[in-house]
Amino acid sequence: MKLAVAAAAMVASASACKEQQEGVIIGSGYISVQNKGSVGDCCDYCEATSNCAAYTYATDTKQCFLKDNIQKQKDETNRVSGLSSTHAPLWNACTQENTTSLPFCNTNLSMDDRIKDLITRFEDEEIGSLLTARQSIAIPRLGIPAYYWGTNAIHGIQNTQCVGNLCPTAFPAPVSLASSFNMSIVKDMGKVIGTELRAYYHSQNHDSLDTWSPTINVNRDPRWGRNVESPSEDPHVCGEYGVAYTEGLQNGEDPSVMPATVTLKHWAAYSLENFNGSTRYDFNAIVSEYDLTNTYFVAWEQLVKEAKAKGVMCSYNALNGKATCGNRNLTNVLTGWGFEGYITSDSDSCACIKNNHHFCNTSAEAAAICLKSGTDIDSGNTYKDNVMDALDQKLITRDDLNAALSHTFRTRFEMGMFDPNVTNPYRKIPLSAIGAPDHVAKSLHAARQSVTLLKNDGKLLPFAKGKKVAVIGTSANSTSDILGNYNGPLCPGGGSNCVPTLYDMISKVSGGVTTLNTEGSGKWTSSAIAEAVTAAKAADYVVLVASNAADGGGEGHDRYYTHLETTQYNLAKAILAAKGNQNVLLLLINGGIISIDDLVAAPAIIEGFMPGVTGAQAVAESIFGDNNPSGKMPVTMYHSTYINEVDFKNMSMETGPGRSYRYYKGTPIFKFGYGLSYTDFSLKFSSASQQSEEITVTDTTPGSVACSVTNTGRVAGAEVVFAYMNGTDGSEIKRLWGFQKVFLQPGETKQVEFSLPASKMSTIDRDGVRRQVDAKRGIILSRGHGEELFTTAHYTTSDPRVTFKIDKWW
């Protein structure tokens, strides 16, 4: 079997193993590890082990790792790896002669019967490893291949390698995508990811069709380290984003077979990494019933009910005194909405039940709590090492294990992975689909729509081409700073050097002389600032890049401030002063927001967020007018003093001056939904009666509100129309219930119509009880700035009822 590992040296060996290679690890995870005296001894150990497909020998520690797969390969010093000459890795189930006649391989039987037959054939000792991620073991005697759970695919496939010159398509970071307010591009991304996963799988380069994506937790506070992967502060936007991703990934041209599986994360109320003595592993999120129903559960319910998401990841934290992965009440919330998929822990968050939350004394108890609470997969060693002890101690039963096996194998059956002789269109997807030109074009299209213009005094932008441009800033010539997190393999040779930087693309698009001043260390000395000022003075235009890529938080660490790093701030002030506050574009590169405070005085401002592999091109085109920005803020840009008024660990949306546009009582630097264009638009009701007459909503007939949008300017552009309603109580100011993006030529008018279902008119009380009762709501249509349209919706029902109530465990 051929290994796609470049420049690996072949090692002469008298052993039976094939294609031994130095400096590389073959296979994901391991099925056994022992100390061996030599590479040959390690090879012999593999040959003598029935389910060993490959091995890796650590020459420094003399450890021999046996693998039942060859799907993941990476360079590593002090390693020698090889393939078994006699045990080819299983790839497709139900292909071995001794298994094809077994009932679980019989496609004429119902799926339920097939799954039941399969799971009863597993030995107790095998089950812990079958319920383990990331790599679930192979069962050769049943012809069951190993399976890799949890391919991260937040904005492109991670956890694998390029195949030759083919690398998976990468999109802008989720916060960037959400700023487009065009969920069709998110759906396109989901489809691209699903297609490329199939290409990897069927070419036997990656044994996974399951993604641990998307993240749909709300951006509740600008200090959270993972805001770059959260779509928005608004739960409706997070829900719409997740629906689009899920429908793109899970729904294909053959409705009887899922192309791939999503796993929504992180359930539930997760938005703290490491802050003031609390970590995500031990944090107990105290959340009111009201906030759970009105904010933290909203997107999840929408994803389960509308998109039929097949996977959920429970989080590290506890919620109101119980670890999320060990809380049957939380699982019942999901199943109450109709969830029929599988649940995985985050990376061994089952172990957190004992080690961090201290809810039990032994690992066997932790495994039992996690399993009996509905967590089917443990991403770690808790199930693998402790399920048998839990079974022996009667903490769990075989029925508990069978339930988890049924949930997990069902997703694999639903993707046709146990139907090798039944054709489906996804098996025809060629390897060339990975990074295909039309996929890359979709990424660029997404990046273009995500660029958000926040200020343009005197219509400074777009800059004229052919002039002298100074590009100045810490991230001006960095590839990694614009990418976001959870990046997959980007370049055939590794790293990100094939990705153009902002400076690269500005130089290319500008058509004039372009200079660069940057500081790789991220800290600007007085002499470096002086040099940058000299360059700025000599230029016709300045692109001043302000970035928090180095200090904007990340997975495992939160932020303690939101202002621009001090030396970057000093640089920005000096440049603006040197140019007399003219001809300077302040370009923001960030995951979580940067509180720009008085830098808002810059004459032009673009929010780029983290625009991804194609983002530099999209930003450069926007600066020089080849792309008309149409993004809107999916989050609020607060002043830097905001964090002094709000306790980060307080999960309430109402604490202090309030969180998000829904509750915030202050005046932000830029509000949620704000974003300008190089053209102008007008907004008015489609008919005069829309304003004067109430919109009628009943249980059987949704209401309708329509408006017309006109491009009153001279260039083509796109505008977003937001549909808000007054909050459900005196605390919530307003809430978003719909949005649409329209594309208009100069002088063109289009009608935008919103359907208002009864569910959007529900009432939520302080106990988190949601009811359908007669209600009136003020309706606001807005472009995020400029004119707003107001009307009223009146909902009546002959069946007053409770539609959601939390079964409290605290």
C-alpha cells in the first residue's frame, strides 16, 4: 500500500513489514504499546497481532505503538514506521467473505434490525474502545473497520493531510462568514466540506465522515477566547448559521444516505476557557431558567428541530451544579426536541466529572455517570479504560452499553458505511474534489461578502489605483494572522506560506507602488514607529492594520482586555497624526472584537475579522473598489471600559449594562447589524397598509411583513434587511427573528418578505417557561443604520399552551 509521505527515507530491514520509513508516524491512535529492543522487534510484534495494520517505533524511548489503521501520517523525529505485510487495514464494513452473509450486512433488513444484530455480537471487552474517540477500534472478526470520530471542520477539514498537491478548501472563520448575513454561503461551505470528506474517505486517505462542527455557542462576552469560531452574539443568527451548515453537510442528492454527519458543539452554556482561577474543565456555569430558554438553548432547539442534526458534543463545564456530560436532564432536553443522533464528550470531559468537578471518587464511576447520562462516545480514555470496571461493579449494564452502541453505529449506517454493494452518488466523488477550483471560488465568494465597511468619511474608499500605498501593521504580512483557528492543511509542503498576505494582495490589486512596515514580534518600538510614520508620509494612502491575532484569546485562554495592544495603539495614533487624519484606512483583523475607542476617528474603517485563505484578496478588492463591501456586524463593538462593568463569570445576559444588543443599555462604538456600502439604499414598506394595519398571526397562518429595498446609488451592491421585534419582557430590548440579503443593480428595487410564524410570537417568563398565548409585538425592519420601519404584529390562539419548560435539576 502506497504511503503519501514526502521525502521519507526507506530503512533496510530483515523483518516482514513493508515500506519502513524514518521520521514519520503512520496511523491514528494505537491499539497497544510495549517496549521493544529494536525496529525489527516492533515489526514482529505487529505481525503477530491480528488487527495490527501499521506500527510506529520510538527510537528514543524504545516504545512500539501498534495501529489498526493507516489513515493519519505526519513527520516526527525519532520515529520509524511501517506497514504489516499480512494484515491490510479494513476500510469498508461488510466486505469480508465471512461477514457478508451476516444479518447486519443484509440491506434487505430494516436498519433497526441490522444495528441490533451488530451490537449484540460485540464482546464486553471490545465496547469501551468502540465508544472511544477520536479513533474507534477495528473489530476484524466482524469485518468492522476502525473509524475516526471528530474531524474538526469549523471552516474546512482539519485532522488530515494534503494528498499530494490537493489540500482541503478553507473558508473564512465563522465570525467572518456570519458577518455576510448570507447563509447560502454557509450552506455551500457545508456541502464542500461534506464532498471533500467523501473524497478523502473513498480514496482511503482519512477514515472519517463525521465532523465535530459547527460551534453554535453564542458570543456572550468579548473576552471569551473562542469568539472567532462563534457566529454571533445573537442566538437566532447562531441557529440560522448552524442550520445552513448542517443542511449543506448532511443533505445530499441521495436522501436515503447522509453524505456526512455534523456534531454541534458545545452543549451547553459553554463560553469560558481560563479566567481568574476558573478553567473550562472546572467552571460551574450558573444560568437562570430565563437565560437558558431565551438565549443559551435557542440555536440548539432550532438545529435539532429544523436541520435534524445527528451529533452533539457535550462540554467541559458544569451547568447549575452538574457536569454537562453527566446530566441526563440535559440529554432529555435534546430528545424532547426530537434529537435522534449520538452524543460525544469533548476531549475526555467524562474524566472531568471526577478530576475537575469532583462529583465522584473513581474513574469507573465517572464512566458510568457519563454513559448513563446519554454520552455515547468519550473522546479520551475514560470509557476505554474503565467501562469493564463499571460493568463488573454493576454501575452500568450491557443495556446501557448497547444504547450507546446503537446511537453511534446508526450514524455510520445512515451514511451507507455498511452498504458496500449499494451504490450511492457519494462513492463517485473523485479525489480531485479536494480543493477543487469551484470550491475555492466559493471560499472567495464568501470572503468577499464578509468584508464589513464601518466608516467611510468623504467617500475616501475605494482608494484610487496606481497610487503609492503604505501597508503598515503587525499582521500586514502574516498569513497565519488572517486564518482564524482550527485550520486544516493549507499548503502541500505544510504551513501556510502558499497563502497570500494582506500586503501581497494589496500590492497586486493596487496597481501602484506599495511599501510595507511590519513588526513580526508584534511590539512596536519608538524607532519602528518612526520608520512607519516616514513611510506613511511618503504615501498617497495608508492601510493601517490593527490586529489582535496575538492577544485576542484562543482555545484554552480568555482575554483580560479588549483594547488594541498598547504599542499598536501608539503606532495607530502616530500614523493618524502624521497624515492629519486623512487618507488612512484602519483595517481590523480580529476574532473577538477590538475596542478601538478613540481610533474610531480614522476616516475609513473596515472590519475584516479573520477572512481566511482567500481573505486577503477579498479585502484588497474591497479597498480598491473591485468588491463592494456588504458585511454587517454579527457582534457589538463595545468600548474597552465595558469589561469593567460586567463580571465575565456571570452568565446572565442582563448583568451590568447588559450583554449583546438585546440587553445592552449603553452606546457601543459600532452596534450589531451595522455595516456600510459604496452605494446607497432606501427602505420602505411595500404598501401603506403594512404600517397602519396590524400583522395577524395565528397557529395555522403565519403573518407576513414586506418591504422594498432600492439601490439609489451608482454601483451594484448588496444590503441586509433585519426583522426585529420587541423583547418578550421588560429586560430584553429587542430580538432578531429574520434577516435577508438582497443584491441590487443601480436603480433596482426588490421586494423582501418575511414570514412570521406563531412560534416567533411566544412568551418566555422569568422561570424560563415558554408559552403560546395571545400577544402583541412591535416589529422593526432595519438596514442596521439609516431609516427603520415600524409596525405591529398581533398573535391570537384558541389553544393557549406551554411549549417548553425546563426540568430543573438544581
